[in-house]
Amino acid sequence: MTLPGAPQPPRSSLDLARSPTTDADVNAMRAAAWHRLGVVAIPVDEITDPWLRQAIINEANRRWGRRNGGQGHGR
């Protein structure tokens, strides 16, 4: 119970009472990243062209290393 006029507890990213992020929220964040920063966030599984998908995977592996888990995409 809180008293009227009492300050709110601090907000935290660890707040478990918060609802999970929806697909619409994630897509809105992707759009904002594209418009504001020129950053594209596309799930690899949504890239239908095999050559383009592999090229993007190769570049991501070169920059940040291989993923731990997920599908091997043909391996």
C-alpha cells in the first residue's frame, strides 16, 4: 500500500510486471532505427533470396562472430 502523494518507485528494465514487447512494437522500433539511424534490422529467416541471406550472414559473422544457436541455414 502506498500513501497518497508518495513518490512512484523507480522504473527498471527488470520490472517483471511489464507486458512483453509485441510484434507491432518491434516493427515500430525497426522502422525508427531505419528512419533515424539508417540501421536495418531484418530477421535472417525473413530474407527469401538464398544468395542475399548468405551474404548478410557472412557479413554479420565477419563483424560480430558466429551466433550461438539458431539454425545453420544449410549447414
